[in-house]
Amino acid sequence: MGGITGASSGVVFGFLIPAYAIMALGPQRATWWFVAFVVMTVVMVAADPLVRDIVGPQPYERQLVGLALNAILPLTIIFLLLRYTDLRRRHAEARADELLTNAIPKTIAARLRRGESRIAESYPETTVLFADIVGFTPWAQRTDPARVVALLDALFTSFDELAAVHGVEKIKTIGDSYMAAAGAPEPRDDHALAAFRFAGQMLDAAAEWRQSNDIALELRIGLASGSVVAGVIGQRRILFDLWGDTVNIAARMESSGVAGRVQVAASTWQRLPDRVRFEHREIEVKGLGRMATYLWDGP
């Protein structure tokens, strides 16, 4: 075509090499291919006067077709490469967001994405729930590990689905223990009732799980209401967690409870609309002294 000027935008074809190298080799290794492209272009520019004198001017029609082809074809390929790369990036970001929101509440994840580095809040009205499978540890020791993991995953997955239905936030699982809260990080006036209804359906789900898998394991649940402090801790494996007396009392309600029943502290019992169907208890709670608690196991 008579040199780099005669070939018009044909040099864009050379740019396809570093453009593809970014995808195939990564940014660092692709840099050398871009340097090669620049060197190639410089050489072509330097040789252009000589080549043009040897070849001579080309007909206008050939220059026009060359201009169109050498611009449209490589730029179309570059556009498709960029589109493919961007689709993969968006998919990766969506997957990362999904993993993040599975680890911490959506509202907290959104704040982290906006750049907040330290999140700490006080929630004056919450209900904290702890659930534990009674006798799980000795059962797990004599059971095939694959079956243990599969059964625990099935049960906790059903709990996650129920939590979403009732607007309760799953906080974390530790072994066979499940922790959730209503009223944090999304405040709500009916936090006690929401957590209590969730607890009741957890018992139903556990009963179905126990019957379908032919295992003799009962669920024990404890609830307490009040203020908590919540925040995000860690940098590598971040965790949204709760602290305070309410959390401690809820944990004690679970550990001192009865298998197959829900035990609530007075703080939760006072916030529920129907309080007459509970069984009143006076028990000694480790670290908290003697407390009035309330048992429930009705439908």
C-alpha cells in the first residue's frame, strides 16, 4: 500500500497483539507486547519515506477500501475483546458481591463497598437467637464425616430460608450452633415476635429433618431481647458480629434450655403479645445468677 501512510490505519491490526495479550497473559506480561507494538510502529514510520518512494502512490479506490477495512475490522475485534472482558469482570463482581452478602448483611456489605473501613453501630432494640443441636458432638464422632456435613448443611440451609422469610438476620454458625438476630442491622419494632416465630418454625424444620433422616437429635433454642453493639471485624475473613449482655443472656437461654423447646428471657417474654402459653421457670444461670425464664413448645 506504499508504507504506513499508504496503509492508513492498518497499524491498528498490530495493536490486536497487546490487546489480546492482556487477556491471555495478564497486564504485566502484556506490557512487553505493547512495547514491541510501539517499536514496530516506530520502525515503520522511519522506513515510510523509503517504502513510499519504491511503491509509489496507490489509486484512490484502493486507499479508500484499505482505510475502511483497516479501521473497521481491527476495531471491531478490539470491541469484541473489550466486551468479553467486561462481561467477565461484571460476572466476577456479581459473584464477589454474592459471596460478600452471604457472609455479612446486605446493608453492611453496601457500606463496605462505598469505602467505609470501620463499621460499628448500637442497636437499642433487638432480639438475639441461639440454637444448638443437643447431642450433636457424640453423634458426629460415630458418624461418617460426609453424612455429618451433608445433614448439617441441609438443616442450616432450611434455617437460612426461614430467616429470609421472617426478616431475621443470620449472624454466624459455630459448629452445630446457629446464631441470628432480629432488629439488627435493620431496625424493626416487632423484632421479638419475628425472632420468636422464626424459632418456632426452626423447631418444625428440625422435626422434619430428624424424621426424614432417621436420627434422634433435638434442637434447643434460646432468645433474649435488648440492646446490642454490632460491627464488622477482621480484614481477610470479615465477620459481622454482635456483643453485649443481650447476646450473653440469649446464649445462656439456649444452653440452659430444654431439648425440643424454646426458652426466652423475661426481656423477650415481655415484648410478645401472647404470654399466657409459656411455662414459667426459675433457674440458676451460669454467670448471671438466678433468673426467671419462660419455656414454649406449642405450635
